[in-house]
Amino acid sequence: MIKTILVGFGFSANTFHLPFLKAIDTFEVSGVVSSRPDEVKTELPDAKVYATLDEALQTDASLYVITTPSHLHKEMIVACLKAGKDVLVEKPAFLTTAEGSELMELEAKSAGIVNVYQNRRYDGDFLTIKSLLDSNVLGDWKVIESRFDRFRPNVRDRWRENAGPGSGILFDLGSHLIDQTLALFGKPDKIQADVMIQRDGGQSDDGFYVTFYYGEKRVYLRSNPFIAGETPRFEVHGTKGSFVKFGLDPQEEALKHGKLASDVLETGILSTDEVETIQVEKGDYLMYYHQLAESDQTRQPVVSLKDATLTTQMIELARQSSETGQVISVD
């Protein structure tokens, strides 16, 4: 049994973590760090509620799931590793590559390990694209576009959209799109980016257009808050054909309604010798938690600090490119 402490009890904890912790017998949520004990007790009547992480670190729990605002992640990871505890931390795991390097050095000396929660590696459309690329159905890929568009023209008062460290859509949604790209292809040769604030009263970036160069190949990563109509989530174009997929993976929506998995069958358009509608693989966020349980034994992270540091490096280079108007070489 892996005794687990939830650090934070907001949307992320309740939507993306608690349902899976409850679903797998290997985990036991023994406590929660929260300033809202009544809410915790409603959902977890047997869990102990701690006012601070330091208090929770005095227990025999071995896994700490950090779901707090991004600028708090690094110091919380440090505290956990110094106490010899394992960590699962929401993305972005930290805010600079220097912080990533510091954490990797600390992890190497600690009995604990750090996993980064990149659940969108388990989106059905991403798994489908990986399968299409691995099987060479589309031939030698040349252009991939990955979009996470939304219609949110008005700024909301929440930490992700306010000014401050760790805020902005490049950290929020960009971390997902960049991680998916790096998981498929590794580090690009060059980066070019336009990171923007377009909404009235915007205090942090709300849109981006990032290009990764892999030799003659291109990956375009985009997000914008003014897209009211449906746009492709993915486009993959190669020497033998194309694959286009509309709509977001339905797992998040299912989780919002209290379901572990979605019953929605997604499809995409595959254009090779013929044009056909194919079924998209079923996404599986629960698989991440099964692999997390395995990592408790193997001591090998599912998504590592090294992975997260590379993602953060790409975010830093994207901002540099946007600020200077230059194409940036990736060392």
C-alpha cells in the first residue's frame, strides 16, 4: 500500500488525481494539505487534514501529490526530497531550467523520486498519432500541427491568468503540447515563437505560436483564446498521406462529471490512397497511475525531472525567440 498525501485540494486534485487514487487499491489517501478541511472531510472522511506541508512530511506517507499553483512547486519538491519522500507534481514542475538542474541534483542524493504529471501523453489522439508514425502509415512525416484552442475572450481572476511567476498559457497548455512533441521526436534543432497577450486587461500570455525545426521538418504548436469554431486538434502530414483529428480528448470532460473514462468514440480522417474515417485509440489517464504504482517498485519515473527540464528549456527559448524576433538554435 502506497500511503499518499494530496497537497492542495482544488480543481486539479479533485479532477485529475483523486479519482485515480481511489480507483487503484495500491494507493491509500491518508491525508490532505489544505486550508479547507470541511471540503476534504466531505470527500475523504477518514483522511487527516494538515495545515502545512511540513506537518504532513512528519507522517509515514511515502508519496506526496503536489497540485498547488506552479510557483510553489519547486520549494515543495525540495522539502519532500529532503524528507526522503516520493513526489508526483503537476506540470509545470518548476519554472526555470536552473531549478530543474537543482532538483535533479537533489533527487540523486535523496531516497525519494519525482514524477511529473503529463497526463496528455495518454490522450487517445496522441496515442493514435504515435501508432501511425511508428507503423509508417503516413510515410516520412513532414509537418505536424498541434493546437489547443479555446474561446475564452474575457480574462478571469485566477492565478493562471494573473501576473506572476508560473502564470500564462505557455506554461499551462504549452507544457502539454511541448511535452508531447519532445516525447515523439526529442529536442529540436531550432525554435521560433510568438508568445502574445491579446485579451483586454490581460496580465499574462494568453496565446502562442511556436515552431520546432527538425531539419526540413516542422512542428507547429498553437493556442489562442479567440477561437469560437472547431479547429483541428492535430494535423499530421507525410510523404504517404495525412491524418487530421478534431476535438479534444474526452477524458477530462468525463472526469468533470465523475467518470473515470469516457464512452465517447473519437474518430479522425486518414487520407492515403483513399480517404477514410478511422477510430481513434481510447485514451487512458488511469494508465499513468498504474505506471506510477510500478515506479514505486522500479524507482524509475514515468515522466522524469529530466523530461520536465527539457520542456522548461523549450519554454525559455520560445520566450527568448518571441522577445527578440529571432530563430533560436537549441544547444
